[in-house]
Amino acid sequence: MSALLTLSGVSKSFESGTRALEAIDLSVSPGEFVSLVGPSGCGKSTALRLIAGLIKPDKGAVVFSQGRPEIGFVFQEPTLMPWARALENARLPLDLEGMNRSKADETAARALARVGLAGFANAFPRELSGGMRMRVSVARAIASGPKLLLMDEPFAALDEFTRQALNDDLLKLWEEDQLTVIFVTHSVYESAYLSSRVAVMTPRPGKISADITLSSPRGRDPGYRLTPEFADSTRRITASLKRTTP
């Protein structure tokens, strides 16, 4: 299968002098769920922004084999408009596309329902819990029907129970919509649960030190966390991370 996107020799530095990434090579095929893990400041978020086209590399190239697909982006914070209701927040990308308001409302409402917020379309962000605000952010990202979903530590600030519930919901969305997902996380356990591949990055400037293939996460449920396969995946990822530490 040809790659959906390829990062070839991608490097990025900032005006401050920080060298975020150094000669990153990464290919992602359609339908994969790839997690990027590594120490703080290793360039994981920078890699996502390069893929999204929000910033440009200093060297190398980000190439989409069949043109840039529709991309959804979920940031670390929900970044919701505080004056707007959940439906209006989820509808934002559709408004930007110029979609008819009636159709946009219907599409955004369906996206909210898919993330478990069918009864909260008229709620303001201040009326929602942290987990519910993140669900609105995910609904906004999927409302326009993207093929590539980029997620930058979206569940890091949530309690473990909420985080695991959102992990399960995310896998369901990934499978139903045949998404390709690139997911940044600090959690070995989260990456082992969600991913078909885990790319381990070195301390800054970030390079990929290991590319670990796991079994497909299709059909995983909370019981998977108790299996020998899950334990083995966490050991492999942890061992690779330890090898990146000076």
C-alpha cells in the first residue's frame, strides 16, 4: 500500500535557536493509527504542525502521495469559543467551508452525538466538564469528514477514567470512519492501547529512534489492557524510550 504521507529528512529550527527536529523520516499508510512518543520538548507537536501545514520545514519535505487530504486537528487544549454553544463550536469548520447553515447544524449535531454529547448541543463550554469540552473538540475535528486526524496530547489533562473512555471512543471513530490518525502522547500505556505503530523520538533535536509495529487496534476493548500482548507492547515501547535517554 502506498503511503498517505511521507516525511523525508525533515528538520525544523525556530528563531530562538531551538533545533526542534533533525532529519525526521516517517511514512504513514492510509488507515494506520500511529503514535509519536518521546520526552518533553522532543518535537512531537512540531511534527504535527508540519504535517498540518501550519509551519514549514527548514529542510526536507512533507509529501502527500495523492494530494493533501482533509485534515482534522485536535489540540492539547479544547480551544473552544467560550461565547458559543457546543453546536456552534462543532460547526465552526463547516461554517468556514461555507456550508448551508441548516445542513451544517445537522452535521455538527451528528458529530456531537457520535462523541456522546447528543443532549448538550446548547451548552456553553463553561457548563461542560473537561472531558466533555474535549469531546466537543473531537466533534469539531471530525465534523467535516477528514481522512487524516492529527491529535496533540488531547487527553493528557484528563483523569484516567475519562481518558480511557475517550480512548475507546476514539478507536470506534477511527474504525467507523476509516481514519488515519497521528497521535502525540507521553503515555506508554495510551500509545500501546491505541496504536498500530509507535514512533519513538529522541530528546531535542527530535529524531525517530525506533518504529515499533503493533497488532491492529481494531476491536480492542478495556479488557485488552489486561492481556499479555498489551504488557509486551508496553515493555517494548518503554525499552525503546529508555534507550533514548543519555
